[in-house]
Amino acid sequence: MNLVTDPSEAHRGQLEPHGRVGLRFEPSGTAVRIPAGVTVFDAGSWNGIAIDSTCGGHGTCKKCRIRIADGASPATELDGQAYNEKELAVGWRLACRAQVQSDLVVEEPLLATRPKAATVGVGRQVILRPALQKRYLELDEPTLQDRRTDLERLRNAMEDLKLRVEVDLLRRLPRVLRESSFQVTAVVVDETLIAVEPGDTTESLHGLAFDLGTTTVVSTLLDLQTGTPVAVASKLNHQQPFGADVISRISAAVVDDEALTRLTALARQTLRELAEEVCAEADLDPREVYEVAVAGNVTMTQLALGIDPEPVGVAPFISATRAYPELPASELGLELHPRARATVFPSLGAYVGGDIVAGLLATGMTRDRRLRLFIDVGTNCEIALGSFEQIVCTAAPAGPAFEAAQIRCGMRAAFGAIESLRIRDDELELDVIGEGEPVGICGSGHVDVVAELVRVGLIDSSGRFAANDVAAKQFPRLASRLMTQESEERVFVLHESAATDHATDSVYLAQRDVRELQFGKASIATGWSLLAEELGIDAADIQQVLLAGSFSSFISPASAVRIGLVPPLPLPRIVAAGNVAGEGAKMALLSIQVRHAATAMLSEVDYVELSDRADFNDRFVEQLSFPELS
Amino acid sequence: MNLVTDPSEAHRGQLEPHGRVGLRFEPSGTAVRIPAGVTVFDAGSWNGIAIDSTCGGHGTCKKCRIRIADGASPATELDGQAYNEKELAVGWRLACRAQVQSDLVVEEPLLATRPKAATVGVGRQVILRPALQKRYLELDEPTLQDRRTDLERLRNAMEDLKLRVEVDLLRRLPRVLRESSFQVTAVVVDETLIAVEPGDTTESLHGLAFDLGTTTVVSTLLDLQTGTPVAVASKLNHQQPFGADVISRISAAVVDDEALTRLTALARQTLRELAEEVCAEADLDPREVYEVAVAGNVTMTQLALGIDPEPVGVAPFISATRAYPELPASELGLELHPRARATVFPSLGAYVGGDIVAGLLATGMTRDRRLRLFIDVGTNCEIALGSFEQIVCTAAPAGPAFEAAQIRCGMRAAFGAIESLRIRDDELELDVIGEGEPVGICGSGHVDVVAELVRVGLIDSSGRFAANDVAAKQFPRLASRLMTQESEERVFVLHESAATDHATDSVYLAQRDVRELQFGKASIATGWSLLAEELGIDAADIQQVLLAGSFSSFISPASAVRIGLVPPLPLPRIVAAGNVAGEGAKMALLSIQVRHAATAMLSEVDYVELSDRADFNDRFVEQLSFPELS
């Protein structure tokens, strides 16, 4: 995890930034400002003020007793059940029902419980309010005078929920109730009753978050009581043999009907194995996992669900749906609780998928005051720009520029990979992973090498290597590294193998590699510059650039600015956000409000289609150059 | 089917009997009175006034054009789409949106379609508004300018519905849309999109109704376009080997876990075979059946669904639930459309099940003005009493009195069964099924034989056979038929076998048989008399008695009165209602409103527990006697 936690941003993400009111807790004197309409219970949880509760703010336990010194809102029906008239008159209320509409002072409750909040995503504080909850119930046994059915008995004990029940649950319900003397734990996801377990099992409450990537799939087992990850595992997507990118996977499915079946089976196998791994690591029975959240791009999501992806791969690029129905986790091949539910992140466009929605959630893009630019760099690059007022997003086909596999001496970020370059006093300094002899260039190294050569002038702003005579004059010691290969392509040699029997093993940057990077960064820059136009803002006003995706964590902000991948901003504004898709998936398990925020993005975030624009090609050509040195 | 259709009752069942307004169609002059709030479209359909429509009154086809001469209600948004301002100003409206709130005159539309209503149940007229509907859609193909997802495209074409979609449907959606050039038929049950089929398949719209009885299961294949049954089949419930009644089936399941699995499998086998039979008879591909409705008693329902029935069989007699969730038909073992839905009738109590709710629907008990008594005679007898104002119901354990298998010379209603008896001028007249030599007494014959012997005095009001001397004096020719068997039990011989080699084959009524009938009818009479008390009414005020169940169709009203099974009412008020459970199941398929009425019964109908009542035994003993002859 590569999270940048900015403490000044904590709380801000979750809150609407306007319409705040003051709330002071006595006798401690703790004073906070919160959005109007938030309950005292939520405001307390949020700010680390301990308010007792066993139902998690559902109005059933009636333990969250507070007294509002002045200006209490009218008593609700539940307040009437918890207090007598005298108590109500002097301001006693249930904290989970008392909305703060104006400045208030409340008497701090005596009992203390752990403040239920967790920090996830990019400095986001999330109040723990999982869709998954357990309630321990001691039900009255039926008598001739009390002949409510088993289900009515359960429903009456959870009257704050409008429970949906599937017939499968009813099958063993009569027996479970009687074998446990009507002392059971109800397991609820959102408002679906998915299990009734004998005795009190409330101690174990787990969910699984998946970041379903084209290359790598990551699974995090979360303890939803505490909001903490219990185990994390990752592995390559088993679909790899069908191609490295989404287009090759779609093509495979199009050519051959069985390939679709196979791709779906492989995605599910990947998910299933990861679920087994994290459960084994945490020593948890997989049947105690009741919910999963999956964030992936549209193609990965459709393939995992078995939805024919063909129209995603050909113009006009249409996905089957933006929002997916909630479904049984078993439909994803997962072997967890037999009635475990799965929630799949919605997508904003065929190439702005659930991974990006998760990423926008994790970074608080739609809730933050600041004007921010979100870029997930990859073969398909997704870009979002805006603040809580308005967000626009788009997809830019960046091509293979950022895939080390596509550059001549490219390699993955492993021992021997050049990850950065510095040129000082006509000398080359290479940073090599593992510090041994360089054997190739990794993706972020490629960006860094080109950026440095641009900085010193060995590559000009049009992307061409300096002419030999110019180079010889300015870089007497480095000029010899500029060579012309037999194929007549010019290269810049970064490392010449010392061993004579490895004569061909020199590591170099080819002119073609530079061009690839130009195309990639031009596509991305065209994306964000057109989004800036769409919002009517100047790129210089952007207050933060978030580089998302595991690859982006390794790009140096200075290099990103120098090649024009991001706008020319002060470097502290450029931040690596890490695996935000996975963080978003975790947040969706931790907070049902966050989950609703994901759905809300479908209407809040505008998708801008770049290829429709008449000026796209002109803008793209403009962006091909590297920024002139200032 | 044994339906008594009372034309004067048509319409009345469906309607709330108060708050009516007048509606006249011009130029035909047809005038009707309808409940306020009904749409012109519904009122027209109902009364055989042809109003054009292809969407079935959903506001999408905009073909149901009418002009309201005076007093038109404000135009709705849909009216605004269908008409210009001038047209709206002179009263043009969509009939499906125009609610009649006061007396109105409307111009009869020119185009004519078949009035969509069907007569089912006991003289009930049901407007065809199935939960199952098909819509043929010609969708725009996606372009670079119109990149809505496949599902959005579908949803937008059916904006009047808030469609739920399961992930399974999405799997082939992209392909189906493209292979059919985006000309598809959407199949919707309630608000669940269950299929998208290539081309226009609206011609075929079928549902399956099941009357799931303990003994016999009946299946009716319905054409939901016309409301007519296409094929009917019945067969013995394959669970028979586990016992004839619900208690023996429950006991089997309790003793042995595998028996529950087996009973569930057998119920499903029965349903599946019946579905196959009716589809074969109608030459219909079972995959064209999209919905089923199942009405059964609580035990049969729970067993078919695989829900452990043990608590239903032991005090305090608790069922798992009153209302069942809608479920895939495949969960009932049915092999129909892979996403076909099943709706299972709710129950009012552990022994007043979905079959009775269906029966109350079919007889319009909760909608009828008249004070009516509903009795479903059987081992478990269900009784309901009331009118649209209030209904109470109860269950009375009648025992095996009405099961021919439990009387000495009992037999099922087949060739050779005595089905009725008349005594005139000291002569015995027997009605025998098939008119051959009598070989036994069927269930309804048992009632009839006892009633006739009571009428003439051969059985006294306490249920004893007349003393030999009394009989000899009054019935010189019949007295010899009163004999005492070797077991010292007195019997009345109905038929002496003529053949000497069949000496033991005489058909007789035993004293014990009379006692069984007394217990059974006393239980039932205690039931309705206590319900009458509950409502504060006199049994003499009951305007109609409905005898439900296939057996009751054969009971003579006169005999039912004579033994005290029903209150002493004028005979025309006593009506055999036939297989009302099956009728109710059909109605639930034909009309979503009727289906909602079934759910509404859970709050509208009060279940009265007889065994709680301190005076139950006293009342039972009072009812043991046969009514004194007046």
C-alpha cells in the first residue's frame, strides 16, 4: 500500500464542505464543526468522541443516550420509547436519532466505546457503517399465546430494517432457531438477511475487497468491526495467457465462444484462490466471509461476471451496463458463506470502469473542495478533473508507452532494472534496482531517462536525439553514447556490458522508445487539457495531481512534469496515490454511505468523450512536443 | 371445475362497493358505475368497451386516446407527450392515465380491441393485468453519439417500469441485442426483467397455476393474453407413500432428515411432471413459460420449498413464515424458462394456508358486501366468515370423518360407490356411481346416508341408531337392516350382496361411522359458530355458504344442513364453490392487483385461534348432536 496521508485532509473527504454547524461536547469541551443534518452519533464517532452503542446507530439498542443542553430537535418515536416525558423535556435524546441542525452543546455520555472510524484511501476517514452487520438476538420462544411465525419473530426483533429474505434462508430457519433455544445471530447485508446462526457470533465480521486488475489481482480480508485489514494477497490474473491487455482478452472471447467461458473461469479461479489465501493467512473459515466488493475495469468486470464483452472492444465501445446488480458471491466463483453477497463497482464509461470509480472514492475526488486532477496511468489511461462542485472524466488510449515490455530494452521493475537517471557534469548516474549491473529499463525508469535527457538537451523538445555535432560540443564524454544502429535507428546507450561475451547486452534507449512515450504522454495531456477546457479552468489552478495505479507510485513528479505528462505545477502538488482501486473497494465494505457515493457518481461525474471532438487531433499534435525548458 | 357463476355478482367481487361514480361512453351511450379513482382504461376494459392499447395500460404506447367531454382531470406528463396544448384543452387524454373522480362522459374511441377481462373463480371478473408482460422494442443502435449501455437502452425504452435485473440476464444481453439488430422482446415479471428475446415474441405469454394439494396436485397452463386455460392436468402427489395427511408427512420428515429431502424431491417431481404434461398437451416449449403461481397448505408449501416443517406439526404449531419471497421457479424443481419466477401464496396461520388465501380470493370474500361463510371441508377444515368489512378465519381439526378411507365400508368416489340415499314409504333408494351394484360408500355419500337416516328418525339427534322396537314399529320393512355385528357394534345395512359367494360383501353404515361424522361436523360447527360470535352476528344472517374443495362439490346442501355441518339456512344460499385454490392461483397470474390482494389479506383477515378459547370444549359438545327436526 502506498498511501499518502495528509492529516489536514482527514474528515474533509467525507463531509460536504458547506453548511457546517458547531457541536460542543461537555464536560470535555471538545468542539467540532460538522455538516448540518449529521447525527450527534455520527459526529461523535467521526471525531473520536465515545458514544455507547451496540446496534451501530440503528436506533434499536437505545444505549447512545445524550442530553442536549439547549436547542434539542423534536423527539422521535424512538426517543419516546427510550425516555419518559420528563427526560425528553430536559433534552435527553438518542444520539443516533438527533440530527444537528444548528450550533449545539451536548452532555458527553459517560460510557466509552472505541470510536468506530478507520483511515483508508488517500487520507480519508470513514465512519464504520458496513452494509454487513450482525445482531445477536434473544427471541421469545413461541407459545400458544404467541404464535408469530419464525420469520415474523426475527423481523420484529429488527424492526428498523426492512429485511429481504430469500427462500434458501428459510429452509433451515425453524431448526436453527429451535436448536439454539431462539438465541441467534442475524447476519444482514444492506437489508438482505443472509444468515441466522446459532448463538452469538457477532465477534467475527469479515468482508473481502478485490482489486481485479488486468495484470494483477489483489485481495484484502477486512475485519469490519475494526476497519483493519487482516490479510492481503495478490497474484497475476490467470487470464494472462489470453493476452496482456483488455483488447487482446476481448479479441480472444470474440473469436471463440469457449474462450469467453474459459476467461470467466480463469477470472473466478484467480478470485477464489486469493480468497482462500487470505482466509488461510488469517486462519478464518471462508464461510465466515459474508460480503465481497470488486473493483475492476469494465472488461475485467464483464469477463468475471460472464458477460459477453465484445461490444466493449469495438466502436462505438458499449458496455452491457454501468451499474451492476448486487449478486451472490458464488456467481463470481467464490466459495465463502453460501449466501455471501457481492457488490461490483459501477463504471462511468466503457473505458472508465469500476476501478476508477473506486479510485475516485478513495481519493475523495467528488467530496473535496480543491481542484484536483486524477490520472491512472496505463495502456488505457483514465483521467478525472474537478472538485466537489463538478467532476469530469475521460479515457485516453495511452498505448504501450508505459509498459516496459514494449520498449526495446524494457523489463519489469526487478533486479537490474534502471529506475532513474541523472546527468551531472557530463557524467551518467544510473539508479539500478538491486544496485547490480543494469540489464534493462523499467516503465518508470523509461519516463525518468527520457525526462533527464530532455532536461539536459540530449533530446530536443520535438523528441529527437541531439545531432552528433551538437552533442559532441555540449557533452564531450556522453556524445559517444549516441549511436546509429544497423537498423539505422539512433539510440542512446545507457550501459555497455563489460563482459566481452555479452557484447549484445548493452542497455539503450531507442528513438522509437522516445516516440512511444511522446504518443502516450500526448494522449494523456490532451485528455487533461481538454477536461480543463470543459471546466473552464486553467491547468495552473490545479491544486493537486493524483497519480494512481501501482506503476504511478514510481514515477518521479519532476520527470512527469518535465515530459509534460502532468501540468507544470509545483512538485509538492503531484502525489502518488497508490492502489486506489483496492482502497475504494475496502471503503465500500466499511461504509454503506461510501457505497452509495459510488452509485451517486453515475450522475455526479460527467463522462467526456474525446474522440467526438473535432479538435482532438490538433490538440494531440500540439502535446506531442516536450515542454520547452524555462 | 365446478364453478357457480352468478352473473349478478360479476364485477362486484373486484370492486370496492362504495364511492362509485357514473361513466358514460358516447356515442354508444353505454353507461356504467365504477369506483372513484379507476382509470377510464380499466373501466372500459372491465365493461367490454374497446379501447385501443398495445402496452396494456402502461402509458407507453399512447394509443388509448379518448376525449373527455366535460370535467377532465388535469393532464399528466404523459398526456403532454401525447397531445398538443389545444388537444389537451378540449379534453383529449390517455385513457390509462385518466382517473374517474366524478361523473364523466367520454367519447368512445374508434378503434376496437378485445376487452381484456376473464371470468374466473366464483363468478369473479378479473381485468387482465398479469405481472408477466412482454414488450416488443425496436431500439436505436448505438453510435459514437449515442453510447448508452445496453441495459440503459432497454431501460429507457420501458421508463414506466423500475426494472430489476439479475446478472444472469446480462450475460448474453450484448449478443442478443446485436444478433437481432436491436429488435427484441423484453419479458418482465412484476418489475424484474427476466428475459430479452430476439425479435417479436409477444404472441406467446404463458403462466402455470398449481393447486398443490396433499392428495392431488392440479396444474393449469394459462394463456395470459386471453386469460383462458390452455391445458389442465392433475395427478396424485408423489409424497403419498409418506402418508395421506399432512401430519404423517411432517412426522416422516421429523424422524429422518433424509425423508425431508425426499419429500421435497417428490413434491418437485410432481410439479415438474405436471408442467411437462400441460406443456406437451398445449404443444408449448416449456421455456416459454415464465411464471408460476402455487397455492397449497402450509405443510405442502414448506415441503415443496424444502423448509423444515417440524414446528408446523407440534404445538404451538408455528410456520416458518406467512409470506414467501418471490423465487426462481427452478427452486421448485420446475424446468421452464431458466429465469421463470414463482409466486407462492401466503398463509394466514399454520393450518390456514395459501390454498385458503387463494380460495378467499377466488370467492371474493374480502371484497363482497354479503355476509358469507367459507368452509373448506377436509381432515383439516378451514373456515372464514365475514364480508368486505371484516373477515375472521380459523382452522378446525375435523378428523377423518370426511375421508371415505376411514369409514367401515368407505371407498373413493368411483364405480359402485353409494353417493346418496333416499327413504320413501319405508323403501330404500340408493344412488350408485355407474348405477351398478353398490360396493361401498364414498365421502359425500356418507354425509348423505347419515343425513337421510337422521331425517327419517333411524338415527336420533344424539347420533344413536333407533332402538330395534322403535324401528320395527315405524319402519316395518327397513327395521331388519338394523343389525348387531359380532363385534357388538350396531350397523345399518344399505345393501346385501345378492351373490352367496359374496356373503361378506354387504355395504353398511356402522355406529362408529356416525360418531366420526358427528365429531367432524361438531368441530366445523363449533368453528363457524365461534366465528359468528367473534363478529357479533347471528348465523341466520349469513347470506351465502361456500363449500370449497373438490369433495364439497358433491355434498348435498340439504344433507349439510340436516347434519348441522352448516347453519340452518335456505338451501339456495348453500353453494359448492369447487376447486377455489386452483382458481385463486390462476387469478394471481392473470392480475397483479389480485396478487396484491392476497398479500393484503395478511392484515385484512383476522385469524382466530379456537384452542385458546376456554369455552371450546363446551361448545364442541353442544354441537355433537344432530339438529332437532323442526
